[in-house]
Amino acid sequence: MYRIQKTLALCMLAALGGTCAAAVAAELPAGTVIDKANIDKVKNDTFDGHTIASLLTEKLEWQIRNSGLTIPLGHAKPVQLDPKYLEATRKNAGKAQFDEKTREVTGWEAGIPFPQVSQNDPFAGDKLIWNFYYASPEGDVINNKVTFLMISGDKGLESTQDWVFQRYYMKGRLSGDKPVLGDGSVLSKTLFAATAPEDIRGLGTFTIRYDSPKVEDSWAYIKSARRTRRLSGGAWMDPVGGLDVLNDDIYVWNARPSWYPKIKLVGKRWILAISDARLGYTPSKKGTPDEWKTVDLKNPPYWNPVQTWQPREVWVIEGTPPGEHPYGKKVVYMDVNYPRVYMGEAYDKKGEFWKFINFHMTPSTGEDGTRYSSSIQGDIIDFKARHASIYMFRGYKLNEAKIKEGDMTYSALESIAK
């Protein structure tokens, strides 16, 4: 009898405790900053109806507790997809075919290839990454002026490098009257090259990406020889220059999905992500930390973003790269409403956390009026090396009419180097 009474008493205390906790929990206002000092206090509170605990990924919470990350909260804005993008998806519905044996896709021309993906589909992870690979709404012609901040977690800003990133899509186009240019065999052409300082000017790659399992054709400029040379087929997983970035880290995930032996959907959840970013480049403050106002260069480890974070519902997708890839596993978080990846985690062959890749998105508009979403800042943080490469847009243009397909050749590397 005593045990029964004791058990009932404990149950009542537990129930009262739950009631008290619920009473204490609050809906946090926009502008609230989550940091190491208050994280335990606010974890049970809510923002936009979601508990803070449920919005924090394991690695985000770890960075708040161990790496000085602070997260100011902001309300999420609805995703505004361009009507041409939606129409291309509707018009081409059912044309893209997924081969379960090869895990390849055929028949795609424009729009989202698989607009309806069931979580119960054993190939859901593959199809979602194909949606991102083919139909991430970033522009038909991309011209980004980028500065990389090379940051030591112990010493702070070490140096800066200016780069240009240009990508010309041959398929999936929304501008003009044709979604596909040429015979459809080429997906895109990409120029990614350093422009300053002088000692690295011209360093980088020019890449032709085919719409087939065929590996990309890539060329690099060899400064000592003053000429370009063709790279091996494994360049897609190589480091970029002296950065903390692999070619496969561009846009968080850059590889053709079938090059990963395994991709699986882990699930669907809400997270905090940077989806309404602001440009951080302030040329009037040149030579001071305020030149790059959206990076906390004043406080260790000197690489944390100074942006507002919003709640976003995402797919959590895990990819297993081939054995020769530096990573043992990559986990990415992709918006459920449109195929854009906000962040990723890279793990080594032992399964230990290695890198955090965080891209800052913002709504953007091409010169032709087409609406897109651009990643105007990105953090690639190597926690093993305590080093980061933070890219910052100094400026960007989408769908410039003056950039032609004929401009996208490997000779552009030599032109930049001169």
C-alpha cells in the first residue's frame, strides 16, 4: 500500500512539474539572441510555435556551447518562387525518369524533376538531391564577385582572397525562350578563379559539367608554366586552391547525385537557418573588422556569422561519398518548399565531425526580372584544423545578357592571370 501511495505521489509531482514547466515556457520575441549564457534557460521556450530545443541541430547547439556562436531570431518570410519556375515544373511533370539500378535521371529539361517525393520512397533521398542538383533556383547565368576570409580560430583574420564565380546553365533555363541550349549533353559551365592578390591571380578551375554520369572536364591554370592543363576526373572532390573548401562543397553539395554510392533521407524537421541574409561587405570600412560586418572578427573564434536566423522546415539527407573522397559522410539540410540547401555537416572516415558548411540565403532578382534565391555568404569551418574560409559577396549579378556561352572557356583563366 505504501509503495502504491508513494508511486501516486511521485506521479502527481511529475505532473505538477510538467505543468509548471509549461507555465514558465514562453513565446520568444523576434530579436531574441540565443547564446551560451541563456541556452539552457530558453530551450523549452518557443519561437513561431516551435521549441528552441527542436529548432537546434546537434551541431548548432554544440557550436553555441563550445564555439561562441550566437543566434538572433527572426521571423521567416514565405518563399517567393518565380511563376516561370513553377510553370516549368508543371509543364514538365512526369518527364524525368529515375532509374533505380543506376540511380540516374533521364528526360529532365527544366523545373523540379520530382515535385512530389514520399518519405516512404526507398529512393527519396536520391530524388530530393536530384531536385537540388537540377532545379536549385539560383539563376541561368551567375556572376559573383567573392572575397574569401581566411580565419584562424586562435589568431583571427589571416588574409583575404578575391575570386570570381561564374556559372552558365545550359539546361533548366527560365530566361529566354528555350529551357535547353545545344544538344542537351552539357548541364553547365563554371569558372571559379582567384583575381587577387597578385601571387594567386588566375588560380582556379574551368569546368564543363555534363548531364550524364560522365565525369566533368576541368582545367586549371598553372602559374609557373603560364598555361592551362586538364585535370583528372576526380577533381570534383579536390580542394579549391588553399581554401578550406572542396569542389564538392560548392553550394554545400556540388556532386552529381549518382557519384555518391548511397544517399538516404533521414527525415523531416524544423531548424534555424539563415534565409534572409544581408550583404556584409562595407568598402568604406576597408582595413577594419567592420569591412566585413556580417562576420564576428572581433571575438574568438573570429568566424561566427552576424546574421538573423529563421525557422525553416527541411529535409535531412545523408550522403555516403565514394571511398577516395576525403569525407566519410555528409549530412545536408534542404528546404522542403524549394530545393535549396542551407547547411551541411562533413564527417571523416571515423565518423567524427569535421566541417560545418553554412550558406546564407536571400531572395534575389535577375536582370531580366526572374526571381531567385542567392547564397551571398558562406561559412566553411574546419573544426579539426580550427580554421575557416568564409566567403562574402562584394557584388553579384544574375542573368546578365552580356555574358554569352562563348565567353565560358578555359582561356578565361589565362585572361584573368594576365
